[in-house]
Amino acid sequence: MIRAGAVPSVTVLVLAVLLSRTDAAAPDANGPQASWRTLDGELRDEGASRTRLAALMAEHRLGAMSVAVVQDDGIAFSAVLGEVARGRAADGKTVFRAASLSKPVFAYLVMKLVDEGFLDLDSPVDTFLPRPLAAYEHYRDLAADARHEALTVRHLLSQQSGLPNWHRGRPVPFVAEPGKQFGYSGEGFALLQLVVEERTGRAVNDLAQAKVFGPLQMTHSSFLWERRFDEDFAVDLDSGLGPLIRQARQRANVAGSLITNAEDYARFLQAILAGSGLSPSAFAEMVEPHVRVSSRSLFSPPGTDPGTARAMQLSWAMGWGRFVSKHGPALFHLGREEGCEGYAVAFLDANTALVVMAVSSLDSTFTAPLTAALIGDTESPLDWLEFGHTAGASPLFRVLIVGAVASVLAALAVWLVLRVNRCSVRGAGR
């Protein structure tokens, strides 16, 4: 992938013009233009915003982008730019990797199950499983650690599980006391997926389709790869990642396998801003702070905050990060893995939200100027999330890719053995 960097201003201008013409959903220049307000009340319009997005696309060498703004209970703006194949523009059907933007969607599903009585937030997760947690292979090392008996759904959703981010290929240990401090963990969400599937007897993607994607009309969303995505998937055209990503999403992983686009995700954000689909008590639990964040950055140890997190009252809610801005409380989450970057933020009092998903290098810095340009958001904790810092592929993505490569190599080895045997038989016949 080409790394983000400056390009000559003439080139940026030319590329911006070309990119602005690749959006199949672009409005009629003579037709009505959508408009909305920034957080400070400044008016934004569709035409100027598309031009700004095209310039950002060119400046940061993005392959494709899907972005939407939600305001006053509706989608005020939605745009898709870039290409899904050489000479073929991305459009409203194009899907992107949501990566960790999957987590808030799953949290919403879990809160629905709480409303329906399948789960409750404060009972030990053991009580929802048909056998003890330590009886499952991935959690066998917890058998001698009594702390697992106190682990709850609340701990898992609010990133207080005490589990590592990822610990693939071997039994998972505790790395901190559950329920005592913030610690971002994909393993916590993977455990909660196990609990949900065991408790309901249904696959998580089926549950999501029935209780989230269907009701919210998220028609281009799935935790699993679907054949309909084959021709409309936004991925770096030079990376060769496409087949591996498809292989890696043959099994749902609620921590990061969601395939969707910004317009679909905006429908989810509408539900969050409106508090719809959940009881008042469940919605309040979802958006209220449950643990204070005291780390310098997302993966830094607790107690390392130089004062930045404290100043914005950074905390974690159910599936979301939370900060307090001059416009009131806001929920946020990132989605990053090799070749893609996404961000969502919802300002609850201002009834304004934004989501962006892009084919991007991991050291891109487009998110901050984009959120500022579209909704006037200059307070999102992007530095705390280390946007603009080279992060490398996520541990989960590395594991998935390694697994996919191993599967391909194993298939190739079988083919070679069969071919050698066939040739040997033919040789013996001669």
C-alpha cells in the first residue's frame, strides 16, 4: 500500500476532480442539495462537502471512502467515493470492513437480549452457559482462577474483563482483575459471543440479522462474508488482501468481522441518537459511563494518563468509548486493521453523528480533518486512539490472515501430493 504523504497541489486538484466524478451517487448539480449544521451551528452543504472529501481522498491516497452524517433523526448526508475495481466506481452498494466498529453493533444486540430476558448484566457469565466456562478449551486455564466466577456481561461490554486484547492459539489468561479497570479486549467480546450463542442456541449473525440489521434496514451488513459482496467490496486494489479477507470472514467474530457501509451504519447511529429499539433502562445502561479511562492511549497501561483523558472525562460505556465535549457527552469508536480505517462518533445532546470507513494505510491522518470539515468536531480523542500513528495490523487480523494463508498452503500441498501421485501412476503405466 502507498503510504500517506503530501502530493503536489496540482496533482491533488486533478485527482480531486477525478475522484469527485467516480461517485455514482453524486447529486444532480441542478437538483436540491442536502444541508446540515456543524456542532457550532455553521451550515454545511452537500456540494462543497463532496469537493472537500474528494480533496482528502487525493491528499491521503485513499482507495475508497464511505461517509455519512446523521442529524435530527435522519441521514443528512451520505457519500461514496473511489473505486472497487479499475475503472469501476464505488457506489451505495459497496461494502467496507468495519473492523472494531463491529463492537458497538454487537453491544446493541446484547442489550436487546438483556431487554428480552436472555441475559442480565450482573450475573456471572457461567450462569448462562451449559457447562462451566473453564470446561471450554480456550478458557481451560481459568479453572484454577476463581476470578472467572465473578466475570459478568457488564464487565465484558464495558471493557473491564481483565482479559488480554487477543490471545489466539492457546488458552486465555487474566491479565487484570475483572471489573476493576479499563482494558481494551477483543477476547472479552469473543467470550460474550460464546455466551450469546450458547444461551440463545442461535448463531450470532442470524441474531444480528433478525434483531438489528433487519429492523434498522441495514441491508448491506453482515458479520459473515456473503457472495453478494464479491463484486462490491472496497479493498486496496494493489494489496492482494481481498481473497484473504473473504477467507477470514467465513466465521463471525463480533469484535471485528462486520462488513457494512457508512449509510447502513448511519441507520444504526440513528437508533443510538434516538434511543430506539431498547427499553429506557437498557439504553441508559448502554450510553452511561461504566469505567473511567486512565491510560495515555487505547493500549497503554492504566495510570499513564498525563491528564488528557481526565480533561475530556474519558470513560467506557457498553461497547462504546465516551467523552464529554463542550457540546455534551459523545460516544465514539474506531475501526482499524491492515488496509482500512474507520471512525464513528455520536454527540448525544447535539443529536449529531458521523461515520466514515475508508480503504487507507494505517498511518493516514484523514480522520481529523474529515470530522472537522463535516460536523465541526475537533474534540474527538483521535490522538488518544493514536490515529495518524503507524500501528501495524491488528493482532486479530494477523491471526486471521495467517490462518487464511495456512488454509491456502494446505490446499496447495494436497493438490501437489495428488498431482505427484497421479504422475507416478501414469509413469508406472508406461
